[in-house]
Amino acid sequence: MRTEEIDVAVIGGGPAGLAAAISAKDSGANSVVVLDRNNWLGGILPQCIHDGFGVEETGESMTGPEYAERYISMAEKKGITFMRETMVLSFDKNRVITAVNHDEVYRIKAKAVVLAMGCREKTRWSAGIPGDRPSGVFTAGVAQAFINLYNIMPGRNVVVLGSGDVGLIMARRLKLEGANVLGVVEILPYASGLLRNIVQCLEDYDIPLYLNHTVINIEGRGRLKSVTIAQVDHDMNIIPESEKKIPCDTLLLSLGLIPENELTKNAGIEIDDRTGGPIVDQCFETTAPGVFACGNCLQVYDTVDVLAMGAKNTGKHAGKYVFAQGSKEKKREFLPVKPGDGIRYILPQRITKAGLIDFTFRVDKPYQTAVFSLSAIPTQDDTRQEIYKKTLRWATPATMERVTIDISDETLKSMGYLEGSING
Amino acid sequence: MTLIFLQQMKNFHVAVIGGGVIGSAIAWELAKYKVDVVVFEKGCDVASGTSKANSGVVHSGINSPPGSLKARFCVEGNKMMQSLADELGFSLKWIGKYVIAKNEEERKELEDLKKNGVQNGVPGLEIQEGSEVKKREPYVSCHAGLWVPTAGILLPYEFTITLAENAAINNVKFCLETEVIGLKKQNNSFLIHTNRGDFQSELLVNAAGLNCREIVSMLEKPDFQVYPCRGEYVVLDKNVSNLTTSMIYPVPVKKLGVLGVHITPTIDGNILLGPSAEFIDDSEDRRTTREMMRLLIEEAKEILPMLPERAIINAYAGIRCKLASRKNGGWADFRIEESKETTGLINLLGIESPGLTAAPAIAREVTRLISQYITLNQKKNFKVRKRGKRFSEMSSIEQSNMIKRDKRWGRVVCRCEQVSEMEIINALSNPLGAQTLSAVKYRCRAGMGRCQGGFCTQHIVRIMEEEFHKNVREITLHSADSYLFYGRTREIKQ
């Protein structure tokens, strides 16, 4: 067993981890180590061979591997250490990480930790799809890995469930590889992926989109033989007599992503049930001092650009924390931020210092026009003081909103909470 | 490797048809003696049928009618389990069971159950008031509960695999993917016609589970019917495991002779809800249904109101081999007997619950029956393949030592269950020759966690290709036709 002492440990070498590591190094941290469970860096990016990455950030549209390469070279130049094929088994609130690879079991004592573990895909059972349990049912990301990293074709006649970006991209990918893509099935009345993907993946490739439909049964004892789809009403109830059997040999599930926080939970760090990620303050610090979070394990982002911007901030704070230690161990007072009407979640969930704060949030349903307001609500009474207002157009749960709000010292000391809500 | 055996040896003393828990337990028991034994299993691994799709409960014996074979073999098997687990190393936990009564009427049924249990020789039974039950199980509300301390849990697939692999290393031949399609009695031996060639054996043990009647009908006219009865289960996330420490069963539903919907913790910290009980026509119909999944959660919520809605991480179904139809009450005793018509044929019919618990005792009984035909001399060097510690169960020092021995221990390829590459390799190197994805899953747990194979599948496939030289087109999930992939991308098909 080997013990190491370092400044900043970053768990996860995907786009969030890489951006945070670089930023931490730039903020003055000396030893920055990135631990990743794969033998490649970039996380999910190497298998995302389509382009569209980095447009907002750099003006250039790159493929996943290109975007990853950019950050990897930057990180290498800065002297960041990588531990590949290394699995973090656990870490505790004292920032001691237990990790393992081909060489050793490591106990890494870090002055600051950045959580960048990313997310996992929702499985068939999150949607509770009954029926047989044949082979041929894949989550979209796994199918993508097999095609793009291993040159393995998962199947020939494909149905995709879920019109999120991963599902749309994979529908096109499979068609390009010669598969017969029978359609994309979506339970909502609208597709949940980015508009550009709906056009460039479905419309451009003549792949049918079945809105207001879902898969209600899976058939096949060995390999998948067919799926049964049915129409649903406004309340997501199955409309009887609308069932239709689609013969196929592959079902791709694109049901959504879940932030990967096993390590976080086991460390006793508080999780926000609405985001699935840790509760953080405006510095991205979790409820454990010196432990920061960024990327998809904090909240599921829509684009890597916005994710990287957030991760850079996280890295900066983690880097600064290394030097400000000692003074940080006191009990921190905070102002809670809560989601109100119309808001699914809002981040950060705590404010510990006044100033300009970047908030991210998602609405709970589509709005053509919606007025977002952040109000301060004191503990003594129910009076609300609106401190920020913004009109949103075409807000949907699939689009993360970002606003920068100036929180004053006065508001911070008001001893109540802040609430983000939609009015009208 | 299997092919070489087939060429070398085709004559056996005992042929066991069926590699489920019963067939495997019998094979293991017989492996202690100097007899040539073969096991024919039509699936790609042992425990392909009912043996893997049940609750994994080691029953106490309180439910079976006194004097029945079910009662006798359940209590006997129960008593044998701990020493078996000590010897072979499979997981076993005596978590106990509460049978709970909602009202005074049901409480009377608890008293009947207790009486029944005492008659069967079940120790430690105690009826407790609802308040006392609550002390041990704070999330359970009931009027009264029958505490059954000798009820336990194990992993039915692990148990079966352990028995089978131990039999295999003691020279029992396992022929997987081998289906018996014809039988003939000729002089003093049986001619066994399979899809992989012909064999001969002095004695035949019919442990074919749901196919037991087909086997009998190859030799004689069966005097029984099989009524498949499907049981659906849902598996709950480990994060609800704090809701109960012991098994919680409602008072048995008398009409069908089947236990009602149960709450069963598993060895690895999940909770099982189920089984349902539905008589079906097709003995291979293991579909789960939306209605049953919903019903299981609903009924469980009546017992554990704190159960969250979104706790399901998996669902499966198993089929019971019943000898009594629904309208006849659905209850029939085990039939463990030599055929009266065909000498040398030993039949195990209708082995449903408590079959798993009864397995070691049934195996002893079958061995006794066999000893009437063949002299059984004990082997001197009986080997034991004890289940080793999983990587995730080791201390950091132990892990470090294993990595020094072989660096493949250090590469963790299943994130959710922390399974290392070496464990995958060991699983694929099993003495039975089972090499499906499920064979890996059931031996080392890779793929059984929250992400359900999202991360590890690509690594298992890589290991199968690199270390075991499997062609991607040959990789299957569980059965011969459950191929995982179509082939390589951009391949030209001949």
C-alpha cells in the first residue's frame, strides 16, 4: 500500500475533471492528480465522434475526441499527473482517497478534492418496462461505446426509446453504420434533445419520431424479437387499443442520466434529491470542507461548453482552498437557496459569501414565456422581497438556464432563504 | 474441453438430467464416491431455470404439512446448511423471518403455523405482540408476529454453482448445452440420446425440473401432470435495505397453498418483493408484467409504508413446477422415488418451494436410493473448491497483496460492485466451461449493481476477446441464441 500527499485530487478525468485540474493548477496548486478508471482520458468524449463540442467556448465545432485532446494536451503541459485505469474505491470527509490500479492500493491525502465522476445512464428498470429479458437491450451510451471504440455492431433492426441527445445521435450513428433504424419513441409530446440534433439526426435521415408513445413490453427469450409501443395521454397513461408491435432485434434506451455519486454518499456528503448531486455553495464546495464538485456528477449539463466553464470555476476555488486551509474549518453559515413553483432545481443550494453569483436552474415544464424571479424570504414572516427578475422565452426542462445575480451582504445576513420561482 | 470428454467416456454409472440446484446437489453428493457421474444440462450454465429465479430462502419448515416429504426434507436440509456453507464457502445468513398478522383472526393462523412448525421439529418459534416486533423491526406495523429464527437467506445461483463446480473438480462430467432428446432402457442400462451425441448409463436421475414429465414420457406413460406456476419478483435498490433486517411475510394465503407476497432481504443488501403466483400454460414464459410489478410494490407498502416509489432496480420471474392444478388447491408433496415401471430411473418431481432448502437432504436420499443398485465406495481425495473472498470484501492490505501476486487484481472493471479484472477471468475459467455474460455475473456480481452493466459490459467483452479469444459474434447473454452483437462494423457478410 502506498500513501501520497498532494494538493488537489480530481476524481474523474472527463471534460469536467480536466478543466478543473487545469484551473486548480493555474490557481497555484503544486501537485494536481487526476484519477480515471479508464485507460484513456476524456471520459465519455472519445466515443462521441460527432461534432458540436466547443462552439460556445471556442467558436470552433469539434468532435468529442478533438475537444478532449485539447484539454489533455493543456493538462499535460501544465504538469498535471494522471493515474489511468485507477478506480477510486472510497474517500472520506478528511479527504483521504483510497484508489487502486495494476500497481498498488493508494491512500491519497489531498488538501482539496474535486469530484468529477460524471453520470450513469438510466436503465430499463428506471422506466419499469416489463416483458422478457433478452439480449439486444442496450443503453444508448453503451451501444455508442461498442460501435465507436470497439468497432462492434450491436444489432441490425433498431428501435430507440427516448429522444434525448444521446438517443438522437445514436439513431443517426446506427443508420450510418447500415442498421435499419425503425424509429425513435418519445413519451412526451415534444422531443427532449437539442433542436439541432432533431433536425440533423432524425429529419435529415428520415428516421420516424413517435411522440406521445412509449415502449410497454419487450419480447424475445434469447435475442430481442420485438417491442410493443403504445400511445399515452396527457397524464402519461397508456391509451388502450393503441398498442403496436414492432419487430426488431435491438432496443436502445436513452432515458436520461443520473449523476454518479456513490462515492459522495458513502463519504457522508449531503445530496440534493432534486439534482442527484451534492449540495454546493457558490464556490462549488460541498458540505464537506475542501471537497468540491463539478460536471455531470453535480448536475446533468446540456453541453460540454457550459460544463467546462463551471468546472473551471470549481478548479479555481479548489486551488485557492489549498492555501486558505486552516481558516476554513470553522462552521460556515449559509443562506439556503430553494426551488419554488415552476422550478425543478436550482444551484448553488447555499450561499456563503455575498457577491456576483452564477445560478443554474431548470424549469419543470415547457413555457413559451415565463418570468423567473429570485426572492428573499425572511424566517419571521412570509413577506417576499424580489431581488432579481428575468423573462425567459421557450424555457423547457431540457434547457439549463444560467443567470448571474448580485447577492448583497444585507440579503446574506437576513436569516431566511432565497427562492427561485416562475410566475406567469 | 467438453468434446474431449465426450470422446473418451460415454459410459456412466449415474446420469443426472438437469443441472439445477437439485441435480447439482446430487452430483456433489455422488462425487464423494468412486462412481462415474455425468450431468446433462440443456442451458448454457447450471441454474439456468427455476434454480436461479427464486427468493433464495432457506426455509424453516413451518409451512409444510407434518409427515410430508416437503416437511421432512426441508427441516433436514435446513439443519445441513450451515456446515455446508462452512465447508464450501457460499454465502449464508440466518436473518430470521417474521410472519405477521394484521388482526386477531390472522393471529390465530400464526398459532396454527407455530403448532405446525413445532410438529415438524422447527426450533425457537415465538409469537410476539406487535409492539415487540416493532422493537426489532421499527418500520413494520402489525398486530402480532411469529418469529422464526431458523429461516435464512443465500444466493441460489451461487449455491448451485458452488455445488456444481465442486462436483466438477471431483470428476463429475458436466455437459452444458446438452439436451436429452431420447431415452431407451436396454438390458441393464439406459441409452441416452442427446443433441451432442449418445451416452450410456446404469442409472438415471430425473432432476429436469419443469421438464421432468418430458423425461419420464421418453420411457413410460407419466402418471402425473405438471402445472407451471409463474412467480414474479422485483429487486429493490440497496438504499432501502435499512427498512428491514429479517424477512417479513404476511400470513399465508390459504387458497393456493402458496405463500403470499414476501419481503426478503438479499445477501448483497437488496430487497426482493415477491413472488406472485400465476398458473400459466407455457413453462418457459418468464415474462414480468406491469400489473404484477405495481401490485408487488402496493402490497409491500402495506407492510412497509416507508417504501419509496422509485426503488426498483430489476425484475425477474421464475416458474414453479407444480404437480397440482389451481382448482385442486395447487399443493402437492415432493415425489422422490424410483419408478415402478422403469428400474433404475429415479424421479424428482414437483420440486418447488422448499426445494432449495431441501436440496442437500434430497441429494442424500437419492444417494441412498442409488446405493441399493451400486456399491458406493468413498473417495480418499475429495477436493473442496471453497469460494474465496471477493476483492470488495478484502481489506486494503489484502488487496495490495493480491495485486503484487497478479496485477490483474488491481484493475477494477465493475464500478458498482467493485469487481476486479482477475475475478472476471476466474469466473470465465470456471470448471464447468460456462462462458456467457450471465455466467460471469452470477459468479462475481459484475453487472448486478445500479448501472446494470453500463460500465463493466465493455470490459467483460474485452476480456472475453483478449484473454479467452472469443469471437464477438459468439458472445451471448444467457442462452445459446441470446447473442450480444451482430458482428463487427463495416463487415462484409458472406
